[in-house]
Amino acid sequence: MLDEALHSPRGKDGRAPDPLRVGGWMPMRQYGENDEVDFAIVGTGAGGGTLACKLAEAGFSVVGFDAGAWWRPLEEFASDETHQEKLFWTDERICDGDNPLKLGSNNSGKAIGGSTVHFAMVSLRFRPEWLKSRSLLGYGADWPLDWREMWRYYTEVEQALKIAGPVNYPWGPPRPRYPYRAHELNAAALVLAKGCEAMGIPWSETPLATVSAPRGRSPPCVYRGFCVSGCSTNAKQSALITWIPRAVKAGAEIRDLAMAGRIETNDAGYVTGVHYYREGQWRFQRARNVVVAGYAIETPRLLLSSANSQFPDGLANSSGLVGKNLMAQTNQAAWGVMEDEIRWYKGPPSLAVTEHWNYTDTGKDFFGGYAYMSQGPLPRAWVSSLAGNRGLWGDALLRAMEKYNHQAGLKIVGEVLPQERNRVALADEKDRYGLPIARVTYSLCDNDKALVKHALNFMSQSLSVVGARDIWTESDDTCHLNGTARMGDDPRTSVVNADCRSWDIPNLWVCDGSVFPTVGGVNPSLTIQAIACRTADRIRAMAAQGSL
Amino acid sequence: MPERYPGYDVLAKRATPSWNEPTRRVIDARLSIPNEPRFFTMQEWETLTAICDRIVPQPKDRAPVPIAALVDRKMTNDERDGYRQASMPKMQQAWQRGLAALDAAARASHGAPFHAIAAVKQDVLLKAMQNGELSGPEWNGMPAHTFFSERLAHDILAAYYSHSSSWNEIGFGGPASPRGYVRMNFNRRDSWEAVEAKPGHEAAARKANERVG
Ligand SMILES: Cc1cc2nc3c(=O)[nH]c(=O)nc-3n(C[C@H](O)[C@H](O)[C@H](O)COP(=O)(O)OP(=O)(O)OC[C@H]3O[C@@H](n4cnc5c(N)ncnc54)[C@H](O)[C@@H]3O)c2cc1C
Ligand code: SF4
């Protein structure tokens, strides 16, 4: 039901769905498989969708591929947690390590627009020092990027998505005003704000990628609260409704329900195109350049499973680092019951934030930082926290669930250190395409645990000072995935360079969350999009110089 | 336990701007599934139904949520989560193996199948499973506690909290597109949200909840 988009591709025959209109279509350019296009891009999320748009606007011929469906939210998104699982990457993955990850709904999307279709819209910039955390802060790895340059690209993305944010942001170097005014705080966010004030630290309205006033065909956010199940009003500025329509308009072709299975190379050691599965058969698209943008699990999976006699350890893998240094940010929470009615199901889930512990280096017994935000889990997500962490069932569970409307909570996005033992590798088991599935190994290190302990302690106090009762902490949750194809200055210790170009194969690129050498304590998508904008500018400059 | 939101019914909003057409179709289909197995055998079904009654003891004064049938449909359609721990078999096999193993444990300790033993004894066995104290050849290497948390409780609770009766119980607003919400502050309620009964004022809350829509 409502899943036609999952069964037959829509981006074909010279047209594509217009996600902003009921039953709408937009004309789309089409390339032949024998046309050697300038760029074949695998994945159309925060990284791939943005890059496809920027490269097409720069005049390159671009074909984007996504394994997922091309939805029209207005007519195909229900207000329902269960039904909307159709947005997630639910193909099997095997998880092990000391802290096996919970993937699926928690981490990754499969759709035109990628995970931004169901993300929570929190749009934060990196702290400048994090780009040089090894040199300046003594941990992790340096990025080959300069923060001042990134600051300009952040501004570009904030404008492109019309981010709604505060007039003054309390942390970091000055930034321009957010394009749209901040959203009204809900009670759950006011609990955070009151707590911060009582603890003597600053807080802010969260900069969010959902509009607070009309924008074209996007109405302002109606505070329905189903954001992580997909936005049925199109207030959310996902890649699906921003970068992708722009890309199509600029002449890119996007192919939905198109699963890339292998990247082909020639004797000279260059890539020549992508093998992909669509409409019941394997096909091949020729391309001068291939960009992998499948997110931190699928990107290394594709690079590793494209191994051949010339590149027996997988493509772009002379450093041995493809798949390694996976970083799943910690996502622990403190929860409590308020006397007041909170009704946290209203509004985007994280309307208030504090980055205090990202920008303060004293009073910490660990490296790195964390932000924490107010929360608003819907019933299924909430019961999964209660049962999963406290082991409740039977009457005890029903009694706890009954306090739903009085519940408040604070949740971190915590930095984790890059560790080579945290990795994505290929399992023996195959998926429905006959491709080896990913084995994801994950263990927190002592530093990660110390950070979590500090955060849980601080957030519990901050709930307690505003009168929360029955406070408990959730110690086992992770969120965004990054790493696994890190960028750097040295081919021996990184997979791609600052331009997201692989060291080993000059016409193979990676442009998504995989390129992060470190993760910082903020949600990654704004940074992924800023890097994609920068990469497009660099490609344009290199093409102009003839060095592409 | 007195009801916290007496008389509140999310479904009363079905025809209001809080529900759009896709939502009506999805929820209507969920509320009308027949309470019978398609995937599980009769024996598995009896065990599963008994487990559901213990994990979510339902009030007697309303139609029960067909939790077992909702779990069964997830198996029939093989709707997986997108990951599994390395120690676990795939979803369908995990359930089949876990149900058989629990039944075997009931027969071994009480000489009767799980569904036929007293509720307190069922709880003791479920607790033992949750604590990882059940093992034996029927488990075939699958850790009992992982089965309990990652499959049994996970799937049963997800099924229950996908049903509108559970939303009524906790005062959740339910579907909310396109109307959304307006009043965001502490203790503020839109007229299409549940009214909470303060102790001693249940009748007034019931009356107010009958107007929610
Ligand atoms: C519930 C949730 C909430 C989140 N909230 C936030 C938030 O508030 N703020 C924030 O910054 N981030 C948030 N994130 C994270 C954010 O969505 C991701 O970090 C970001 O989208 C990653 O971008 P990406 O380009 O790397 O991958 P994605 O956006 O996931 O895109 C990857 C795409 O590649 C496709 N793909 C993969 N492999 C293949 C293949 N072989 N062939 C074809 N297609 C393929 C996938 O189908 C997918 O569509 C959230 C994530 C989740 C799950
Ligand atoms: S709260 Fe706003 S952004 Fe979230 S789903 Fe609703 S309308 Fe979309």
C-alpha cells in the first residue's frame, strides 16, 4: 500500500516525479548508457544529491543513482511510525563488536534524497578547531580543510536550505544571520533552556532545516512532530525537495531503484563506469568519473566489493583504510518526568540545543565534545528506549508509558574517536542482488565512555534542577555514521584528498559522510553538504585548468 | 489503574484535518487485520499469544489489540529491521527457534506447553529468558537474552504501540498531518488533543475528551 514507488522506477522516459506537487512530474534529461557521462554519482543523499546539483549547474553531464524510491511526500507519506519504515535502509547488515550498532531506522535511509528524507533537520556547523583536532586539541586527526573556507560553504548551504535559526548563535566565530527566523520552542525545549540557565551555561534555538515561513511550495512547518518518519507537508528542506529538483532542472539525470553493485576499472587503472541493477537486470553506465556517496556503510561496501585482480583489496584502498575508522556518534540520553504536561510529540524533536561542552575545554576528563538537545520520541521510539534500556515489560512498562505526556529528555550527539578496529567489512552472506552484505564491527573506547559519563551526569543534573523526577539514563544508543573513507594530506593515512578525490584512482571520488577524519559533537549533514559544495567548486576549477 | 485519558479516542479525529488520506488508508488496514496466523504454526501461535498477554497485559474493558497478528504479519512480509547481531539468526528463524525453545523450557520445568501454564510461571520463564538463564540445544547458539530484547520484546512492543488503542492509553495525539499543532508551551493543549484526568476529575475529563476532534 502506498508503495508503488518501491516497485517501479519513476525517473525515466524523460521525466521525473515532482515531489512538491500531487501527481506532479518534471521534465528530466536522459543519457544513454553508452554516453560517457562526466560524472556517475552513486547515492543521492546529503553528499550525492548536493554534488549532483552543483555539478549539473556547473555544466557537467551527471547521472545520479539511488537504490531507493522517488517519493511524493504529499500523497505518499502517512503520519505513522510503522508505515514510514519504507524510508529506511532495511537490507540486512550484520553487527558485532563490544557495542553492536543498531542500524535501520536509527541510521540510514534509502530514497532519492537519502537519509535527509527522514532526518531530524538539526543543522550545525563544526567547531573550527575540530578541523585540526590533532594539532590544536591533541586527539583524532587533522582535516585537510581550512575552517574559514568551510565557513563560506556553510553559509551557502544555510541559504540553499533556508535554515531557520536564532538571531545570535552563542558559540564560535561570527556567522551570518540565519535566513529564516527560529521556530517557537515547545515545552520539551523549554525544559532544556531552563536547565541550562540553572546550570549557568548558554543554550540556543536549534538551527533547523524546516522553514518557519512559506518558501515556494513549502509551507511553514506545522509542528506535527513526525519528522523522523518523513515530512508529509514538505516543510522539511530535505535533499529530495531542494538539491534534487535543482539538479534535474540543471540537466542531471537521476535514476531511482537503481542499485550500484560494482565499479569497473580498465587496464590503465582508471574507473570506466558503474554496474547497476534496475528493472530486473544488471546494466552498465559509462562515465569519465565515478563518485561514491552511499553513506558510511554502503560506500566502503561498494569500494570493497568492486575488488578485481588489479585492485585485490578493493578500490581506493592502498592505505588499507577503506571501511576503517567508522565513527557512530554517541546518542545517550537522560530522561525524567515533569509535573507539567510536556506533550513532546508536538514540533520538530530537537528545538533547543546547547553546544557548551563542544566549545569548553576545561572541566573535562576526555577528548572531544558533545552537544545536547531536547527530545520528542513518538510512542514506538519511546517504548523501544524504555524496554531496551530498562528491560521493562508487563504492568511496569504500561505504568511507565502512561507518563508519556509528562516526559522530558536531553540527548547528546557525542564525539567518538576514530579507531581502526571499528570497521565495515564484507560478510559471506549475500543480499538479494547477490552482493556480499556488510559486517559492521563497533566498540566504544575508554575516551568515548568517559565522554558519555560526563554528559549523562551533567544532563541528569540539568533535569533535576528544573524539577524532573524518576530520572534515568540511557547508556546504549548511537546515531550518525561517519568515517570509513577518510580524507587527508597523505595517501598512506587517508583514502581521499581534500577534494574528495581518491589517491589511488584519479577519476574515482567519495563525497558523503565517509570522508570525515573526525566527527565532532554535532550532527553531520550540514558539513556533508558544505563539503559537497566545495568539491563541486574544486572540480570546476580543476576542469578549467585541465587537471581533472 | 484508573485511565489517565478517559474517553479519549484518537480515531475520533479520523475525518478531521489531523488525518490525511494516506494515513487513513494505513491505519484502516492495520485496524482490520484478522486475528489469526498466516506465518506461524498453530502451536507457535498459541505460545506467541500467551507471551503477548504477559508482555502487554491488556485491559479487559475494550477490544484487545491483536498484537500476535501484527507480529505475524511482520513475519509474513519479512519486514526486517536492517541489521541483526552476529549471534542472531535472521528474523523469521529467530522467532521460530525462540518460540520452540520457550515451549520446551515450559515442558521441561512444568510438564505443559507455555500457553497452558499459570501466568506467574510464564513470567518466571520470561524473566529467565530476559536474564539469559535459558539455554539448551533448542536455542542452537542463539543467546536467550538477545532474543528477548532484540526480537521478542522489540517486535511485540512495536506492534502494540502501532495501534490506536495504545495511543489512547498514553494520550498521544496520533496522526497530525496536515493540521499539526499550535499550542506548544507547558500545559497547553490544542482542542484536538487528549485531556488528562486529574485525580477526582475523571468525569470532567471524559466529557472533554468526547469533544476532542
Ligand atoms: C533518524 C535520523 C535523524 C537524523 N537527524 C539528523 C539531523 O538532525 N541532523 C543531521 O545533520 N543529520 C541527521 N541525521 C544524519 C544524516 O541524515 C546523515 O548523516 C546524512 O544524510 C548522510 O549523508 P550521506 O550523503 O552520507 O548519505 P545518505 O543521505 O544516507 O545518502 C546515501 C544514499 O545512497 C544510497 N545508496 C547507498 N548505496 C547505494 C548503492 N550501492 N547503489 C545505489 N544507491 C546507494 C542510499 O539509498 C541513500 O539514499 C539523521 C539520521 C537519521 C537516520
Ligand atoms: S514538524 Fe514540521 S518538519 Fe517535522 S514533519 Fe511536521 S511539518 Fe515536517
